[in-house]
Amino acid sequence: MATQTNGSKKPMNLKLLVWRQKNGMSKGAMTTYEAKNVSPDMSFLEMLDVVNEDIIKSGGEPIAFEHDCREGICGSCGLMINGVAHGPDEGTTVCQLHMRSFKDGDTVVIEPWRARAFPVIKDLVVDRSAFDRIISAGGYISVNTGQAPDGNAIPIAKQSSEDAMDSAACIGCGACVAQCKNASAALFTSAKIAHLRLLPQGDPERAERALRMVAQMDEEGFGSCSNEGECEAVCPKEIGMVNISLMNREYERALISGKK
Amino acid sequence: MNNETIAPAKPAETEVEHGGLGDKVASPFLDSKVPSGPVSERWNKAKFEMKLVNPANKRKFTVICVGTGLAGASASATLAELGYNVHAFTYHDSPRRAHSIAAQGGINAAKNYANDGDSVYRLFYDTVKGGDYRARESNVHRLAEVSVNIIDQCVAQGVPFAREYGGYLDNRSFGGAQVSRTFYARGQTGQQLLLGAYQAMMRQVQRGSVKLHTRREMLDVVVVEGKARGIIVRNLVTGEIETHMADAVLLCTGGYSNVFFLSTNAKHCNVTAAWRAHKKGAFFANPCFTQIHPTCIPVSGDYQSKLTLMSESLRNDGRVWVPKAAGDKRKPSDIPEEDRDYFLERRYPAFGNLVPRDVASRAAKAVCDEGRGVGDSGLSVYLDFGDAIQRLGEDTIRARYGNLFHMYGHITAEDPYKSPMRIYPAVHYTMGGLWVDYHLQTTIPGLFALGEANFSDHGANRLGASALMQGLADGYFVIPYTLGNYLASEKLSKITPEREEFKVAAKEAQERITKLLSIKGTKTVHEFHRELGHIMWENVGMGRTREGLQKAITQVAALREEFWRNVKVAGDADNLNPHLEHASRVADFLEFGELMARDALHREESCGGHFREEYQTPEGEAQRDDDHFAYVAAWEWNNGDTPPLHKEPLDFEEVHPSQRSYK
């Protein structure tokens, strides 16, 4: 996973192998494209933009991929690049990956997230709505607008707040699922459980939240966690597996205590 | 006849006539519904006077909310909590993707936790002044009042705001204020606030009170008997055109910075929903008020797809400079102190590198125009931390700005600890938007606009950390009251999707998609968008002139004509087709861009982010003209002909306009 850096400014030529699939019903296949004159300063998605312009000009249909903010925070983008979710740079979404991480003449294999719970919609675009359903199963604190006490009424230790923020930094991109051989959503689910567990506001619904979110995760068809650690390795926000341990404790505690 | 129309049938050479007071006469079409009485009591008074919907009756009303950013998610969640039947729409795959998520710095609130003299009145005052006296006082005061409730609400939702060691909330300072009133969650405040609102909304999805429609793009507002009663959307996965009915429609669809092609906005941000509403009768207010942020990573090549913002906070320790001599191509380390021009410190000794955004941006442009810009393109200036590192040590600078330096290094492959950063201004936020009254209602009854999509609170320049505040104020604390008042006051007839209005709107939306795909020209959507952006940036960007604006109006019209003749849209309409979506949005930008230039042309003054080079002081500062232009300019769609202008005069009862000076 070490980052290679192409120090020169020389344009590169690359061969791309891209997964093309018309829609969720049809079969897909790998298709070869040439990416010519690629500047090392381009982002990976800008390289795809240029390839797409060429495809359009020659009468083809551009490669569909998901993207939006292009600054690594919205969580829209996500590609398997040479088998690694978000590509070779650590702690980086694919929109922030730059072509200087590749070398002239490289072959780059580009695939969508692969998981039963993330069906392909088209080309490199998958349906991640399972994540939204996991959140709606319990990834919140039940407080109606207007009910809140003063913001300073509940002091929260700085460290607790920082730890909660570490977990809350998840952008919901799905890289953890894509890289996991079990296609487990444990890192995503546990990050939200941990974020809310580490704050006193989350305490009243603690047991029910863990039970419901875990049940929803299973229902969506995600696999189990077998402690491979692939998720942590590819997470663009470097969210740690410690969240999964915390989720497991929360879940067991809820089961043992017999709380709903 | 107070409804003033400007120079009909002379599109490229619009002349503004003004003669004294006649200038600011109010349009009878614009009833701001601002309550009377002292500004500090108006919101309470309005809330009391508003009609209520009985709790048991709320579920009988259906509300459509378009957009799921801060404004949309907070409104959807809150209205569902109250018992309304809410339908939320987003073109993203998930409501959590909206561009609110990218806001870094923080959110303002008049809590005065810092005990440094802040108050609701001071936040109100700073915002009206910061907006260069082009915002509506009553709205701004309400914003300041509810700001304190927003923080409480977000804390209760579990937003992990920064804390001090004692466990209490931490604050920092932002531009345009002398108090510390900004709450933050590291450099990801927007993300955490959005996730809070998103989670509140997803809780209502679970309970069945919000029905979520993802991957749907709004293509039209349906108006029945003069009232907004539904929308037409396109299912982006299947291409199906869908009809949705409601008793009221909320547009929470963000800003239009991407008319410039390159901006700090997310790639999909667009004007389509607002523009389609405009074409159905909603007036568009102050479209020329755009904010250009001074500290962005400069453009590096033709392939560049977007610009990345570097936080305003960097200007606390970084010094901005360019070489004194034009064409000096030496490495920055080889340029001695006496050959450097620290132009902000030179021009604005009192505020130095911390002048407001609009002033800093214009100064950077000025030195680049003189040929003194740096980098390969000559379109950037140095932001140098050398002195700060020498004074404070690299560790201190790393602790303060480590994540930003890391991001800069990642994008540019340059090490800002060793050589100065290069920065250039970029379009960042749009203060203009759909005209709304005090109730956030547009000129179409039943159609409301919230957040960046409306025009109301920031005047001609928005202060840092105020966008998040406004989006959440509108959604959590304003619309729940004003919408109830509308629904309780209006008699809405029963409708079905079989009505002619729905059928016609759906048919038109479908025909437009078919038309885009049938042109099969030679130029890509991307090329048209880039070209439009170039016209806008050159003529309707940081420095605007009468001549340039007239040119822009002509050029945009010509480009639009070429678009509909020669655009090449790939793919089909029956599957996911991001390229087709882009084409449809660019088509709207090509109409909207002209209105923006027209608004900038008619406003013969400089204020906030709107700088007309003809109207500046001898020192080169913005010259406001309160006698003639202290009004909101609201434009009416006129089927493509020169649009009539309607004016809402602005009265400043509390904060008296003065010249902003930072010297």
C-alpha cells in the first residue's frame, strides 16, 4: 500500500481496464481504454473525465462513475483500483488520488464496489442505500427540534468528544465493505454506534440502537466480520477497528441485559 | 405604476434609468410581510400572529421538500416531527451527500459563552454590516435570535463540537467579527451538522413520516390555481418522469456557483430547481451577488474539474505577497525581502492579511492583472508561512494548520513548510437566490425557498460561518412556523395527477430530455460548460464593467443558441446517464448566466462581492450608492425576453449604512 510518487511532470500513457455494465439487469464486462497524455497533477477522476470526453467524441457512451465534492468529504466516489478500494494512497478517497501515484505504461484495473448488498446500477455506480437503512434503524438520538437543553448543560470531556469525532468522521463511502472478503459493513455500522455511544446524549437509546442497527446490517445481506482488518486499511478517514470491538461489546451487553 | 421595467427589447445594451427617489419605489408584487414594531420583537410577534394547524390535522397535509442539505434535511425532519406528511427528494444516492457536508470552518451563534461581549444584537449588526447593507434587517435579526437554539439542538443530536478541558463548548473567531462566536467540529463542521440533520430525518423515515426519494432530480414546479401543488422529477436510474403532488413545496436546492464551471462547489450543484421555479413565476433576487473566496488552490491545467478551498484561518499566520517587478520568475526563496510586495499589508495596514474576503480577492486579482502573479499560469499569489515558522516553530504551525498543509501537499505535490503556498480566489457561495418574503415564501404561493437557495440574509457578502447557521435556522426554526400559517390560511382544492397542469409539465420535461438527446451535435456538454464558465469568470467575476457585462450578455446568448443546435449528449434516457443530467443543468445555466450579467449591469454601484470597476473610491475601494441602489433587485421571467425588474426597498432602521474601511 505504499504510495509511489512519480516526481516528474512528464505526461504519461496508461492502459485502463474498466468494468462496463449497462444497467442492473444486464451482464457486464471489462473493456480496455487508452488514457493518453495524462498529467501527473491530474486527479484520478479528472483523468477519467478526459477519457470520457474522448469516448463521447468518438460516439461512445461515457463511463459512469459516482462523484460530487471532489474534496474527499461527500463519500460519493469509490472505485476499486487494481483491487484496492480508493486506490494506492492511504487515507485518501479516489477523488483526491492524483495521477502522480502511477507510472507511465501502467495498466490500471477499475471496478465498482463488489458486494451483494451494493448491487451495480451502471458501470462503476452501485446502490449503497443499505447504509441509509442501517442509519434509519437506529443511528440517531431521538430528540425533536425544540426539545434541546442549553448546549453547555451537559459537559462532555474533551477526550470523549474527540473520540466521538474520530468515529463520526465516517463519510459512508462503502470502501470498508468493498475491501472486506466477507463484504461486512461492521466498520460503517460500528462507527455510528461508537460515535453516539461515546457521548452522554446517546446513552438512553444505547441498547436498542446496537440491537437494531446490527439486525438491519444482517438483513441487508452484509457478511460477518472476521477481523481481517482490510476495512481499516482502506478507510479514507482512517477509522479504526476499535469501533468494531466497541460495537460487539455494546451488542453483547444489550443481549445479556435483556434490554430491548 | 410602481412596477418598473427596464429597457425592453434592448438586451445587450440595457440602460438603467434612475432619477432620485423614483429609483427605490417598491414593487406591488413584493410584499415582504415584515412585521411592524421594534426589530427585536418582530419574530415573536409574527410567531404569535401566525395561524396554527391543529396537531391532528397536520398529517392531512403533504409537503414536498426538494434537497437534503442542511436546510432540506432539517426542514424535513422537523416538519415530520410535527406530524406533517413529508416527501424528501435528492438527486444523490443518499441524502448525506449534499454539499453542506463540505463546509469546514464552523457555525456562528450568539451564545456569548466566551463572555466577550457578544449578543443577538451584535451578531445581527455584524451580519447586516458584513452584507454591505443589502440584506433585510428583520430576517437577519431573526437569524441571530434562533442561532442560539441551533447550537442547543445540534448538541442534543450528538454533534461532536470541539470542547474545552472543562467539558464546555469551545469557540473560535472568524472574519468580520471581533468576538469568538464560531462553534466547530475540527475542520468538518458542515459534515457533522449535516449528519445530525440527516440522522434526524432518517429517524422520521423509519417512522414512516418522511418518504425518501433518492436519485430524483426536480425538473419543474407544478402550479395549480396560482399555487405550488407539486413537482415533476426524473428518476435518474430509470429515466422515468414522475409526478408528485403536495400542499406546499420547499426548495432547499443550494446555490449556483457552478455557472462559473470552476468553483469550490461540488460538481453536481446547479441552478435547475430554482431556475425552473423562476420560469413558473418565482422572482429571482440579486443574482449577481456571488462570493469569491481568496484562499483557494489555483488552477493547474485545462483538465481541472473543480477548485479546492483552503480555510480562511490560514490568513492568521500566512503573509500574502508577489514580486515587486512584473515577470520576475525567480524561485520565491531567491527573491529578497526588498523585491517582495506584501500588498495586503501595504494597502490595508490596519487589517493586513485579515481583510474581508471580497477585499482580499480583488487585491490578488489586481496584482495578477499587473503581470505580477506567480506560478506557471501567473494566476496565483504566495501565502507564505516562512516568518511564522521562524517565529513560532514548525511544530506550532503544524498543530494549527497540519491538516490543511497536508491537503495542499496532496493536491499540489509541493511542501508548504518549505516553500510558500500559492493561492488564488475562487467562486464559493452565492448570496442571491429566489426572492422570499419574511415567511420564506417565494412569489408563487405555497412555494418556499430555504438556505442558500433564497436570497434573504447575507446581503451582498456573506460572513464566514454564517451559511451553516442560515440553512439550519430556516429548516429547524423558521419554516415550521411559517408553513403552518400558510396551510392554515389557504383553502387548497383537491387535486389529482390527472389535472392538465401536471400532464403538461410532465410532457414538457420529457420533451426537453428527448430534445437534448436528439441534437447529436459535435460539441460536448463539458465544453459548453467550460466556455460558459470562462465568459462568466472574465466578465461577471471579481471585476465587472459595463462593457464586459454587455459582452457577456451577448456571448452567453450566442453560446446558448449554439448549445441547442450543436450539443452532443451521449447515451440514452432509459438508464442512469450522468452526462444527460449534466446537459440539462448546463442548459439552465446558459439561461441563468445571462440574468446574472443583466443584474450586475443594472446595479451601477459596487457593494460586497459585486465590484463594478466604474464605481470605486480613488483608493480603489467599493463605492456603494445607497441613494439609488439600497433595494433588492427581483427579476421576473419573461419567456426569454428582457425580464422586468421589481424592487423591494431596504430600510435600515437599526444599522445605519456607512462606508466599510479596513485601512
